[in-house]
Amino acid sequence: MSDVIRLGLLRLCDAAPVILADRQGMFAAHGVGVELCVEPSWANIADKLGYGLLEGAVMLPPLAMACAAGLRGRKTELVVPMSLSANGNAVTLATRLREGFAAAGIAGVAAAKKLRLAVVHGYSTHDLLLRYWLAANSVDPDRAVEITVLPPAEVVGSLAADAIDGFCAGAPWGQVAEHAGLGFVAVQSRDIWRDHPEKCLALRADFAARDPAGMMGLLRALIAAGAACAAPDGRAGLAALLAAPDYLDLPAHLIEGALDPDAGGPLFAPQYPLPAHGEWFAEQMLRWGKAPPRILDVAAALYRPDFFTAAGGAAAVARSEVFCDG
Amino acid sequence: MKILVADRDGNRAAALSAQLQAQDDAFAIILVQGDENLLDAVRRAAPDMVIVDMARPDRDGLDSVRILSAAQAMPVVMFVDDDDPEFMEAAIAAGVSSYHVYDVALPAIKPVLRTAMAFFKRSQAMSTRLAEAEEQITARRMVEAAKRLLMTEDKMSEPAAHRFLQRRAMDQQKKIVEIAAALLQARGKMGSGNV
């Protein structure tokens, strides 16, 4: 048995595989001791990874790249041995924009007023997908709107207080805003880039090198947990688990709806860490001036499908090339 | 040097700013107000350095100040001290993080961060002690309840009930409180108000 592996996560629906693996003893069954550390912010996860207070985390791929490139905080060697989820985010706009959006789309709404839109982090899938969608609709994300950063749990309150006009966040926050009558889902992230990769597992490279057996046990447990999360008949149980005060602290029926992949919720399979996914994020970071060109090399080195296959993960499927602009 | 203190624990923030003020006249301490968003506070105060309570979820906003403000030419650089990772590790373990907005020299940052760490560690220790004290009270009540049960249901004397629990604890190599809890559980008295 290796040392305890500390894994960081935020209170989000797509942290389901690590929560399920922990609660159902899957880590122990694969011979690894894992301590889950629920963190209040992505910055905490990045800093704790950077200073060795976490071995790994449920991570945003662009943030993993930013950490590995030293673009925020301490430069940290990381590996991404598996993907944990796909899809699951939504661009939600304030209810008062509904008619304008229905009539003239996001371009019409943005022309009438400079929108203030929130994302969960400056280096996030949410930010890059929102920018891609805005640009595809001829809205300049740097000039025609203001993109700000808010914690996911605060976006709904900010929408209620009129501090923002909309947000792009993961499940279940779009559903929560809709349920409260404060906003409506303008576009699901899967309709910006069909089956886009969302969260990944990021590990410190020195941990992967020091404890390969521990890493393999961790990957096997999460492969099993991902399959369990993807099973439709397990959704109600999963929702009940995530609804607990330790995690999302929200009504279970609301989470169950948010977990439905047919309604834009997260997909927990496939988990293959496709380097072409990293490449897309790196290219988008370059496009918006968020990273220097060497980010392409950083992304290429980060993804380690060899670890995933060694742990018995299923073979690769090609990258989805279905985008909102064709 | 303008220092923004972002701590939702108002007492700790006030104590920390008083301490920093006493340390150096040149420090101007600004507090993040009540519900104010961290990013908005940074824009309002334009500080040289930000001391942040790591439990704040809106700390993510600071990671992108550099990006967001590129047009306003306000460089925000996270405090990175690669010469001294242990120092940063200790700061993070204490629950405090810092960002320097302009190019503040490291020798100026360290004493500020060290003072903050001391305050954060002290409040951590206090909450641990409080939790420990509560645990002890619960444990004592549990043993008392188990003894009362043995005295009323099994007609034991107080010393006999105590010996009974103690002997079982020794035999099973468990703590007396665990034996008491197991007994209460077995007889359906857990959480019935007499604990």
C-alpha cells in the first residue's frame, strides 16, 4: 500500500467519479488510500498542487496547462493521465434578455448593451468555450463584452443582484438559475463543441514517477467509477450522494436533472486523455492572448494516454469536430 | 506600501491590520468590505500587495487580474518565491496566500506574510482546541449515560458500572467511550436525549 494520495476537488456535479469511488470503497478495492480534499477555489487547488500539499486534483485542462507553463503561481510539472468528464456547462443569461435573445441572438443582445458575463476561472474550459461561441456569433469577447470571474456558487446570486448579465458555469448552476426564474440557458456547452472534454485528472509529475503502482491503482479505481457514473440507472443514487451537505448541498431532484447527459449534463465516458483535446485548448489560449506559443509544447507533454492504457483504459476515440460554427 | 487584507473573519482582519500598522508607519492597510468581490476590491484599492484568506472562493478572480487588466496596464503577479518553497508551503498550510500587485521586493513581503501566518495559525489552533473540548464533553456525557443505563436497567452500583465499562475497555483494547457508545447503541439509547 502506498502513501495516502491527496486529491483536490470542488463542489461540482462532474466531481462525481472521485466522490463515488471514495464513498463506495473503490480506491481501497484497488489498493490505494485516497484522501479527498474539497477546496473552495481553483486557485487553492492550483496552489496546493504547486507546493505539494495535493498529489492530484479534478482539474480544468486549461488551468493544468497554465500551472505547467508557470502562467499562474508556481510552475508545476503535471501529468494528465485521464479525462473525467465531457460536456456539462451552459451559458445562462438573465431572464430580461430572453426576448432579445430569441429575436436577434447573442449578437443582437450584445449590440444593445455591453454584457457582463462571468466564468469560473480565467484559465477554464468555460472561458474558452464562451469565447468561441461569442466569436462564432461575431461578438468580440475582448471588446464587445466584459468577461469577469466569479465562484460557481456565487453566479446565481450575482445574477439575482443584477451584478452580471449572464455566466458560463458547470452543472447544476444553469439549472439552479433557471429553476429560480432568474435566467435561461442560451446554449449548452455541448452545442458549442459537441462532447468537448471538461474535467481531467491532473497529477504532480513527481508523484507519478515516485509511486507508479499508486497511480495505476488510482486510475483503475477511477475507470471503474467513471463506468458506474455513466450508467443511467445509477443516476438517482449519484444525485442523492452529490446532494449531501458535504458536497453540493442542493436538492437531489435538481441534481438528478442536471446529471442527464441528454439535457446537456456531464458525460462520464470516454475517459481517454486525447492529446488532440489539449491541443485545442492550447490553440484557443493562444488565440485570445492568454498564453505564449510554447503552450502548445506544454499541452503536448501534459497528456499521457500511455498511463491510461497501461491501467487498462479503453482505446481512443477520435476528437469530435462538431462545432457551433460548423 | 498599500496592503489589501481580504479576510472574511472580521476580527482577525482587524487584529492583523492593527499589527501590521504598528510594524511599519509606511504600511497603508485597506480591508475588503463585507460582501465586496475581491476583484472589485483590487480595482478600487489598487494595492501593492494582497493578503488573502485561502478559504475565500472568490480568490479565483485574482488569478486573472493580470489578464483582465492588460488594457489598464495594472500588472498583478502572484507571489512566487521559488527560492523558498517551504515558506510558501507553510503559508498555504496556515490558510493564507499573498499576491503582489506591483513589483514589491521579497524582503518587504516576507515580514507581512509572516505576521499574517501567525494570526491565521492562531485562529486555526483556537478552533481545533474548541473542537477538542466539545469532543471531550460529548465523551464524558456518553460514559455517564452508559453508567446510568447499567445502574437503572442492570441494578448496578455506580462503582460497579464504572468497573464494568473499564474492564470491557481493557479486554477489547478499546477506549471507554467506544464501549459506552456501543452499549448505548445496542440498547437503543443512542440519541434518545439521555446522552
